[in-house]
Amino acid sequence: MAYNNILTEIENSILTLTINRPDKLNALNTDTLAEIRSAIQSAYDELEVKGVIITGAGEKAFVAGADISEFMSFGPDEGKKLAANGQEIFNLIENCPKPVIAAVNGFTLGGGCELSMACHIRVASENAKFGQPEVSLGLIPGYGGTQRLIQLIGKGKAFELLMTADMIGAQDALQLGLVNHVTPQEELLPKCHEILKKIFTKGPVAISKIIGTVNAYFEEGTDGFQKEIDLFGDCCGTEDFREGTAAFLEKRKADFPGK
Ligand code: COA
């Protein structure tokens, strides 16, 4: 698929996906969402890719939300379709078997905040601003925001942010647990690279199982403890496990084959 709204680059086993509509503060329109879906799907399969960074072009915004101009005339059925499509794509990110980090720069509002929350880890630059301003438009979040915000910051704080539409800065987001780290703008991508580099030294199959078990905690009808037992067992059948344990006993660094 040719991309017009995102940039993709693979370097040092990292796929960097940059949402590239800076004149619209990287607002997510239908085409942009389709391109994100395609790029994330390719990250699932591409052997060269071991981790993903999602960021926004320019210094002003990560993503300032879903593209309001596209859905302002929608009725209920179109609205449901829009939300279902966005949720499907963000679930794809959340369930990606490789680590996905949001490098959050600037405005991270509505669908942008939801996109960042679908990633496994969030690193924010000092100028990042987070919010779910949908109620100001007479709407509610539709891309999983009401659910993932509770998961990350708890019900009381989530209610306040969702109902007031308040925008909060990076330090407040850090304090709430909405982001993992805050960095100066120029250190944002290097910090994301540093985290991924550390993860890449670990067993890749185990990393994918961590993603599966942690996500299982939030899956309706799934017993996360049972899933942990099953995936622990699966890990014991991998070459990564043989290599990791052998390397420990031989007092050397593991060289994981990733299977
Ligand atoms: N959808 C569509 N276009 C958007 C957008 C969105 N969510 N957010 C910003 N834009 C566009 C603006 O319309 C403007 O386009 P124009 O230059 O063609 O008029 C451009 O991006 C720059 O935005 P602007 O509002 O001029 O920048 P600002 O610095 O004055 O304000 C924000 C920045 C983020 C506070 C403001 O753009 C905003 O409130 N955006 C909407 C946020 C939102 O409600 N998101 C949730 C959507 S469900």
C-alpha cells in the first residue's frame, strides 16, 4: 500500500510510523487510519521489525484527534461504523506481538490520546498535552478511550478528564500514570529507542507472550491467570527458553533465535 498520510521507516529493527498531516495537527481521517492499519499489520509479519514507534510529524502535535471535518454530518449508523473501525485498528496495535511505543509530542487529544493509550508504552515530550475533549463536541470517545483511560489512571480521574474535557500537561500525565516517561523534545525518540533496545536483548517470544498475558487481564471472559499458565508452558517449548537458560548457566549473554 502506498502511504500519503504516514511515513514509515525501518532502522535498527524499529519501524517508526509517523503520522504526517502536520497542517491538520495530524488529525486521523479515514485514509490515515487505513494506512496505520496497513503499517501495523506489516509489523506483525515483517521479520526485520522487532518493535514499533508511533509518533506525529512536527513539533506541535502527536495527533489532535479524529478528523472532525469528516464526521460532522454523520448519523448514528455512520458513527457506529466510524468507532468500530477505529477500535479494530487500535486493538490491532494493542495486540501487536512486538512492543509498540507512542512517542508523544505536542497535542494528544481525543483519538490521539486513544491511539497513544493503545500502545504498550508511552513516552511524552515536555510540551505534550493530553485530553479527551469529545464532550465539548457533544460526543464521547469512540476509539476505546473511555475503557483504556480507566485502565491506565483509574475510574475517578478518568471520569474527571472525560467529563471536564480538561487538557493536562506531560508532568500531570506522568503523575497519573498516563505516560511512562517525560523527556525534552530532542530526547523523545532516543528515549524510545533506548527502551526498545533493552527489550530487544530479551527473548522475543517471551515478549510477545507478555503482551498476550497483560492484555488478557482486560479481556472479558478470559482468565488471565490460566492464560499465564498456558503461555508459560508455551515458552518452555521455545528455542529462546533453551538459549536463555543455557546462557545464564554458561555466564554469557543470550543470543535469542526468536522462536
Ligand atoms: N480534526 C480536524 N482538523 C483539525 C483537528 C481535528 N481534530 N484538530 C486540528 N485541526 C486543524 C484545524 O482545523 C486547523 O486547520 P486549518 O488551518 O485548515 O483551519 C489546523 O488543524 C490547525 O489547528 P488550529 O485549531 O488552528 O490550531 P490551534 O493551535 O489554534 O489549536 C487545538 C490547537 C488542538 C487546541 C485545536 O486545533 C483543537 O481543539 N482541535 C480539536 C481537538 C479535538 O476536539 N479533538 C477531538 C476530536 S473527536
